[in-house]
Amino acid sequence: MINLDLAQSDPFTNLKVTLLLEALTSGQIVASIREFPDCRVQAETRETAIAQIQATFLERLKNMEAISWNVPIQTSEPSWMKFAGVFKDDADFAAIIESIRAERTSDDDSEVDPSYYL
């Protein structure tokens, strides 16, 4: 079952949007809001387009509400975690690790016999 943890509705207090202005070949200006692409006006001048898009958007905001939603994401531990520490108290494993560590830190420059890996 999904729990929709919706916070109380907050009125818009500081909503920042980006106004997009486009000059058409006809000389008119199209103004839109990037975050709300369907909010768009067309006017004769740049100033008129800006004023109209602002008025249009403010009118739309009267019918909107902002709701914060904390999306419930289940995090699970990695599948390998159930095996972590399985050799913690194993004396044989500790001896193997010590043998590997000794070989890695030795100053022996001799080659390893290739038949050992076959």
C-alpha cells in the first residue's frame, strides 16, 4: 500500500519562472513561460507581451495550489551485505589472507611458475 505523504498546501510565496520572448517575422512578439509551456500570448510589442503574459499567468495562479510530496523510496541493502563478515572469526580464512598479504608485500622479484595456474 502506498502512503501519499502530502504536506499541507502552501500558497505561492516566491515562485520564480522564466519568461521567453520570441520575435515573429510578422513583427509581433510571442511571450511564454518556460516552466508552463501552454501559457502563451502574442502581442504587438515586447512590453505588451510581457504585461499580458504576467497577467495571464497571475490569473492562472489563482486556480493552482502547490503541494509538496515526499516520495516514499524504499532503500534496501546491497545483496552482498548478507555475506559481509561471514569469515570474521574463521582462523583458516585469516591464515589465507595473511599468506596473500605476505606474497603481495614480499620483495621477491622471481617469476611465479606458470604451471601453478594451469
